Amino acid sequence: MNETTPFSKSIMKRFYLVAAGLFLFALGLIGKLVYVQFVLGEKYNQIAIDQIVKNVVLEPSRGNIYASDGNILATSIPRYELRWDAVVVSPSDFEANKAALSQGLADILGKERASILQELERARRNKSRYWLVGKNLTFSEYKKIKALPLFNKSAYRGGLIVEQQIVRAHPLGKIAERTIGYEKKDTDGTYFRVGLEGAYSQYLRGESGLRLKQRIANGQWKPINDNNEKEPTEGFDLHTTIDVNYQDFAHNALLQQLEKFDADHGSVVLMEVKTGDVKAIANLGRTSDGKYFEKLNYALGESHEPGSTFKLMGMIALLEDNYIDENTAVNTGNGEIKFYGKYKVKDSHRGGYGIVTAAKAFEVSSNVGMVRLITDHYGKNPEQFIDRLYNMGLNKPLEMPILGEGLPKIPYPTDSDWDGLDLPWMAYGYGVSFTPLQLLTFYNAVANDGVMVKPRLLKQISNLGNLPTKRFSVEVINPSICSKPTLEKVQKMMFNVVDKKWGTGHGIKDPLLKMAGKTGTCQVDYTKDEVQYVSSFVGYFPADAPKYSCMVVVHRPNKQKGYYGATVAAPVFKTIAKKIYNSLPQEVHLNNAAILSTLEKEASMAGDESVPNVTGMESESAVELLDAMGWEVQLKGKGKVVRQSIKPGKTATSKKTILLELS
């Protein structure tokens, strides 16, 4: 028997170790294969499928946005991209139809027949599965192409591949473009939303659909079936308050004035008094080449110092706190007043207006008069004045559904930056800030017998013409901004701004249409050497039975051409008001015959040069009578007239100024 040597024993041990290792490796490999096959198999199978087949999201058709008269302001329309799978077409079908197909495509697409025929044959030779027929095609063009020889067959015989996209269109062009707005999806998946499109996107958007597609050559995806896996659901429709005709009036009147005065930008808002319905909203900004377009929603988003249009709020506060009545005398002096020895408040009228009633100080827009009235009565207690403004709701935003509303600003005496100039500056519209829509809402309340209603842009949301799913009712913000007596007094002042010859808005007076309002001229960049202006006018019409309120704001007009609110903004208001008035039924015009008769009598009375006897009359009645006759009235005291500086029956002097002493 041979003895096993130590060397052979070592060899055998190594052999057994290698064999055991190989056995364990085999077991591990088998286990891994089992794991991949039965545990991970489903996962990797799905990955493989996803690389060649996927469900593509189909965007739904967004709902329409309608004007109040049913005109479509925004709608979704389909656009088509057509491609051709040259592989699925049989040789006989291709040869039989290629000539007629190329001729038909040439006629529809406006191309050369020979060129299209060459491209079809090249696609056929190259076995192209996704040859581009045409893109951004209308539905009509798509239907014509679909009816052509070869393409009129099924997708598996004719090879026509149809891709549909939904795009947003505005049939009426740029009308109220910033208010209608848009929704855009950014590359990171977030949305940028503007106007009504953005505010009510959850209603407009609808529900997405799905379509199964297969990956083909060059990373392209081809629909597997003619039908969608899930059909997209159309969105809901918005019914706005915008009137297309009124919007056209507002847009063109504003554009004409911006161009005339080389202004930077401007806005117009037209509102229905009782409901707050926004019937027109135009926002135009100038481009670098001097053209104007709907750049930003200035009416909603741009908060700025209002200037003299804020004097209405101060006048209401004074009347409500019983500090004055409309006939309270105020001395405007020479038209200038100083604070702390160096800060000046000036009137636009050189030399001032002397002693005038509080009402007339408002009507001639005397800065000095309003500042004296406010500081004399609230100087020791400015909190009372600010609280009154807050009580009227002026410090609160309107909380409009459209994003981007500018915030109102009214400083309070407890603010860290409050100083002694804040109160007098506020008296004539500086140091405070409002958007045009916020200011108009307050003026609209004056026209609406004191009821402040929230501006309304939507009346209802509906789906496919069915019953409304959501209605938007008139929303009252403040049931009474002030008492009835105060309301009647400021309504008369606003009427006199336009009606009386000394009123700052007298230039837009019309013999058939009564209008009431307030002019505003505000300096901007007043801390710089080159001062610019904001011109505005806000009011309502007809003054005796208000139907509509309107605000016009024009920023940075060319100062060489004009900058006062009466010159730049007020004519836009009149143009809009007159066009709306002229569009009303004829019977409304006939009812205004009495207005013309009254105005003619007033003009006749104004031609009498003799001095009437006003002794014993209430100051308001005496001033009204003398004003109508063209007299410049100065008051001393308060109450009834006890003495007049010119005796009754005397003929007028060239200056026609009379002093009434009251008791």
C-alpha cells in the first residue's frame, strides 16, 4: 500500500476547497437568478415596457370666458400636427395614391406638388415612421388632409398619425387682455397665473386625459390606438361682467389721450353703480417704440398717491364730525400756506381764492382750503381723522380674486415714522396710496347712496351651457359710508365741479348729460429735480340718477402738452360717458329734455347784471343764486345773510364780487 505524502494531502485539500467554492458560487448564482426572475422580474419588465410604451397626458380644453353680452373673450381651439408612418402602407396602395395625395397636400399646404411627391418617396425609401406632414393646422385643414387618398384609410393602412394640441385664443383681440389674463406652466412644473385665467384656473382647467404611445426610431413616440385611453374633460366657462362695446369705448378713448399727451401709461375702470359690475377695464403702457398695449393691470395693481381726488374723503370726514357745513367760510389767503417755516402748500390758482365756502374750496380744488380745514379741526387729534377714514373702510384692500392687488396706505399717528407734516399732506392727497379700483369703489359708494359694493368681475360659472354651478352675488362692503345729509352735500359739490364755471371739471360739461366728479393732479418724483405728474378724474353719470361710475388715470403725461387732471384725464371720462349715453335707448334721451330746459333758464338768469336781494336767505341758497348769475361770492360768518356788500338792484361791477355777512 502506497502511503499518501504530505504534498498530495495538501493538493487534495486545495481541490476540495475549490470545489466547495465553486459549489457555493453556483448556489449563489442560482439564487440570484431566482431572485431576479421571480422577485425583481416584474419591476424590470415594467421598466422595459416603459421604455417602449407610455401613457401621454392629454391636456383638456379649457372653458370659455364670456363677455356679459355672450361674446367670447377667451376660448380653447384645437391645433393639429400630422405625421405619416410610411412603413405600414402597402406598395400597391402607395403607388396607386401617391400622385393624388401629393397634389392634395400641395393645394392645402401651399407647396409645390413635385416637392411633396419627392419627400413622400424619400420617406418611403428610408422607411420613415414619423414623417412630418404639417403642424399647427386648423381643424378645417386637418379634415381636408384626412379626406385625401391614402390618408382616408385607417391608421394601420394609410399611416396618418394625428396629434392634437389645445391652444388659447382671444377672438376679440387684445380687449381687456390683462384682466382676462393667462396661465403658463414653467419648466419646473410651477404655474404662473395672471387675471381671470389664473384666478379661476381650477374651474377653467378641466380634467386631463391619457393616450397610449409606443416608442419608435429617433426617440419619437407614436400613438398605438386611434382612441384615447381616457378622454379629457372640458373645463367650466366663466361669464364676466365686461361689456364689449363699453370696453371698446374705454380702450380707444384712453389710447387716444395717451398718444396725444405722450404719457407713460394709464388706466380706465367703468363700474355699474348698483351692482359693482366692472363693465370695462383698460390698462395701456408705452413700449420703447412709442406704441401702447396691455402691459400690466395698473387699475388693480398700481397703488399711488391720489392727489386731489382724496379731498372727497377729507370733506366727508369734516361733515360727518360736524366740524363744518358746506357754507363754512375758509380763508385760502394768497394761495399759499407754510408749515415749520419752509414746507409749502400751494394752490394751482395764483393769488389764491380768498375767503370761500368749504364747498367752493372743494369745487375749485383748493389745496390751501382743504389743508386749513383739516388741520384746524384735526390738528390736535389726528387719530380722529384717521379713525374716520378707517371707519369708511378706506384702509382695507378689496380682496379681488385676481392676484396682485396693490395695498391701500393710510398712515396712523402711532406709526414710528409719523410726523407733523403727515396730516396736512394727507388733506390734499399726499402720503396716502390707493389703486384706481379702490378709489373708484369709494366714489361709486357716493353715487350709490352711501352703499359701498365690491367690484364684481364674474357673474357666474357654468359648464357646457348648463345651469350655473356657481353664482356671484352683489357683495356689500360697507352699507353706509356716511350719513344721508353728508352724502347729499358732497354729491352736490361733485356735480358743481363739472356744472359750475369755476369747477375744475367744467371743461367737460355737457348740455344733455349731467356728470359729477373730481379732478386730481398729483406730483410724482417730487423729491427729484424733474417733477412728473399723475392726472386723474373720477366720477359718475348721469349725476341725477347715477348708472355708471368711472375713473381715469394717466401717468407721466408730457408736461409741455398738459398735465392737469381736467385737461388730460377728464376728457376721457366725458368721451366714455357720452358714447355710453348715446348708445342708450332713445326714450332715455327724450327724458332729458327737462334738463336742457333747466339749464337754459339758468343761463338766462345768469345774464341779468342787477344784484338780487339775498338778505334773510340761508347762505346755501344765496350762494347758489349768486353763483348762477356769475357772481364771485365771499362769506363772513355762518347762518343766514344779514347784510350784502352791494345793494339789491345795483348793476354789476366789472369784477362782480360780493361779500355776504352771515349770522
